[in-house]
Amino acid sequence: MPSTFFGLNIGYSGLTAAQVAQNTTANNIANINTDGYTRQMLNTEAAEALRTYTRYGMAGSGVSAKSIDQLRDAYIDLKYRENQSLLGEFSKKQTYCLEIENYFNDTSGIPGFNTIFTQNFFNALLALEDDPGSVTTRSAFLGTAQSLAEYFNRMSTTMESIQSNLNDEVKDAVDKVNSIASQIASLNEQINVIEIRGVVANELRDQRAVLVDELSNYVTLETKETDIYNYADPDNPTGAKRFEILVSNGCSLVDGYDYYELECKAREKNVNQSDIDGLYDIFWKNTGAKFAPLAEVETGEIKGLLELRDGNNKEFFDGKAIGTDVTDPDNIKIKVNYSNLDDGSVDPNKLTLGDSGMITISGTAYIYNGWSYDGKEFTFNNLKYQDVNGDWVSGLLNPVNPDDTVRVGQSINYQGIPYYHAQMNEWVRAFSYAFNNIMEQGTDLNGNSMKDISFFQVRDVEGDLHNLSAKADDVTGVEFGSGYTTDGKQFYTSLTAKDFRLNADIFEDSSRFATTYNAEASINVDPNDLVKDLSSIKTDKSKMIFRGCSSAEFLQCLLSDVALNAQSAKTFTANYENISGSISNQRLSVSGVDSDEEALNLVKFQHAYELNSKVIQTMAEMYDRLITQTGV
């Protein structure tokens, strides 16, 4: 049967529980404005009853303070982190898409394409029709042509600057992920050191939860927490937990006390023709495997940055191997079947292949140096692969079979910087070809033929200007590639918006600009038949077509793309911000500290403390009567 003084123990247990509850409430109130703090609550249960071996069976022994628990909802945490990943992705897209849109917009302060090309350039051509022999009129037109070239040079440089900023942000984001992973692994150990003793490390768990929330901005993640059992006694948990964070298709970022770092490595060669040097690819440092955050199911800030930096709208070189030429060990070649038009042919203006670059053959990365197209197949020259020491070695790492996949770049279903570069390059090539093709048939003011003289030229890496050729052989008209032709010209495939230039000799001497086809015309006679054909390029789709539109509709096509992307990113960002606010409110309703509720708890636990004190006081009076006032 219970002790005579058993009531004091019951009162004491209630007194202790009320005091712990009051302390917990005080801790909640003290952290009411602490970011990331999770409301705590005392978890109590009836103390184990005593067997009294009496008719009434068992006697209650008071209350037991079992644990101080955090009030969290795992499902709400999951939804919050999923939403934060999407918000991180689209907030970056919104920022950069609006920036790109501002650069392409034609404003009164900064003249853009419509002002420079549609108005100034063709108005100057119309003036040249009226007075083709005037040095003043010629010089005015050449000035607008120079402005057109400078516009595309500037826009290309601007896109490079944005791509560079995105690349730096990718590196910063990877460093941040590594830092967070390191902190979480350290907290896992600290938490287990405490909880293995049978208590809950609530404050440390709050710190970890805040870090996981922050990490969810950058990548899609999944968390797992499982009990660690004693090997000698598998049915007996040790009290420690194994906390894991999985990212990118289930790859482990944090596993208990260990974390796995990501690292950025600059590409050996560019993928897209107009990419800046030094773009980072992300790898797992421990295995060397490539980190893949671009899958459809992935979200997060890193994905948004990479899609903006590398997005090609799924327009990339994706061919099939025909065969290899290994006769020269120092210049291994691969022949590839590829087309970028629905009829199976190739539009060279749409190609984004650089003079050299990275190429993937059946999943193996190579670099190539030079390429060509003969009307039937592409040939990539001087293939090299990377050996185990990181050195690039001539040859093939694995045999190449017919129909093996050959890719330059990867399919990224987003209109990022490479896409806008490609659009500008395509327009510049088509326009230059149309303009040069007419101009080369003319005669300048001095009676000299313009044959083989390009009005618009290309600048090479050394800064020298070169005439352009649509083909390597004037007879076949099908061969082109990345290098020079035999007569020193460059192909239009080598022309980019950045290297789009006006012929310096013509710009300095306006008499060398042709206005007529008439080779028999007398010197200083000023017919304008050629100028009229040049003017027709503006709207005549038979002379130039871009995405099914005329040359003058370039900006409308491009602005429709960037405006749609900017509006989409803005809409999604606003939606996910609203959802984030809603989920945060749900979180606060469960985990947040409410001042009114805690004030009520203060009163409730104070009353409980007072009542338990009254129990002890009453019991003391009873024992006093029993001991001092009963008996002989």
C-alpha cells in the first residue's frame, strides 16, 4: 500500500510539472520575436500508478513531465520548402528577364533596334535614293549603318555581361549550399550528443530547421530522420538520429555527421558559339559526377540561374554519328548527320557551333577543334578526351558506333542568354548576307566592281576584319564551316552580333559605296537602282526572312519572347510569394508564439502551481494533525 506521506509526493509532482510548464511558457514569451523559433510545450502524462493490493486496486502517483516538445507540422514544413524552391527559381528569372527586356526595349533615352534600323537606317537609304551621288547623303547613311553594327555589338556585350553575372551567382549559390550543408552536419552531431542522454535539443533543432529552409531556396530537397539502433541490441534505439538531406534525384548532400561538397569547374571549351569563357559546370567533389539540377522535377535558385545562363529553348546540335576517321592519330574526326530544319536540311544561320568547343558522344565528353559541313554531313576535327589525370588526349575514349548520339550542349527548355545570342546572330547573318549579296553586284562611284567586297564584315579574335562568304566553293554552294575559306574570307556561320562590323574602307571613303548595278555607268553619274533593292530588304521576305517575318520585325519577335518570359516569371513569383505568405501563416498558427495564448498559459500554470502548493499545504496540515494531535 502507498506510504502515509504519499500525498506529499503527488503534490510535489504537480508542483514540479507546473513549474516546468511555467518555465516553458516563459521561454516561449522570451523568444516571441526570434526568427525560426518553434513554440515549445510541456508534454505530461500520469505517473505510473502504484499497486496497493486493496479493494480499489491501484493508486495514482501524480504527474510526470515527460518531455518539452516543439510544435511543428512536418507536412507544412514540406510544403513550405517546396514553395521556397519554386520561389527561388522564379524570383531569379524575374530579376534577369526584366533586365533583359529593359535592354531590348526601344526608349527615347536609349535608341534601340526600331529607331536605329527601321527608322534611321532606312530613312537614310530613302534619302540616298533621291541623291545617291552626294557625299553628305552617303556619309549620313554610312553613319546609320555603323550605328546598326554598334547596336548589335552593344547588345551582344550586354548579354555577355548578364551571362557573366549569372555565372558568378551560380558559384556563389554553390558555395552557399556547401556552407549550409557543413553547418547542418555539425548541428546533427551536436543534437545527437545531447539527445543520446534522453533529452530533446529543441534550440539546436530550430537552428537546423532554419538552415534547411534556407537551403530549400537553392535546390529541391528531401529530408529524412531515422532512429539509430544499437548493433548489439537491434531492438533498442540509442536515442541518436540519422538526419539526411537528399538533392538532385536522390543524391546525398548531408548524411548524419558527413556532408558532400559541390564544386564549380570552368569549362575547357564553350558549348555555344557566343558563350563567354569560364562558364562553370557543377560536380560532386567526392565522386566527380556531374550535379544535375536541370531535370523537370527540380526547382530552386540554382536551376533558375543555370536556365537563364545556358537556356537554348531546346535548339541545340543533336545529331547521330555516321562514322569516325582515325587515320591520323593526332586529328581524330567524327562525321555526324544533323539538320535544324523540318525538311532535313541545314540553315547555317541557325548554327551556334563555335570554332572549337565541347561535344558529347554517347555521354562521353570531348573537345573538338574546327568543323565543316559539305552539304550532307558535319565533320568535327581533332577530337580529344580527358584522361584520369585531367589531361586532354587525342583520340576516342570509347568506340563510336553508327547512330550514336552526338550533341553540342544539352536541351534546356528555356529562353536564356544563349537563345538571345542565337536570335541576334541569326538576324545579323541573314541581313548581312542579303545586303552583301546585293552590294557585291554593284559598282561604286569610281566605277569599280564590288565583287568579293563585303559591306558588312566579321571581326576575328585578333581584331582584323574579313569579307564574308556564304560558301567555300562558288560552284557547289554547300560547303561551310568554322574556319577561313581558301580565298581568305570567312563563312557567315562565323559571324556573330558581337563581331558584326561595317567595312572600314567604305566607311572612310563613301565613294566606294555602290548605288548601281550598271558597270558601264560613267564615273560621277549617280543612278540609284541598287539602292532601291537595298531598301526593299526592310519588308521583302524574298530577300530576307527571319522567323517567318520581315527584317524590320526582328525586335517584335525578340521582345515577344523576352516580354512573355518576364511576365511569366513575374506572375509565378507573385503567386509563390502569396503561397509562401499563406504557408508561413499556417506555420505560425502551429509553431509560432502567440502572446495572448502564452498570457493565458501563464495564468493557467500559475493556478496549477498554487493549487499544487495548496495540496502540499493541506497534506502538511493533515500530517501535523496525525502526528502531533493524535495518540496518547
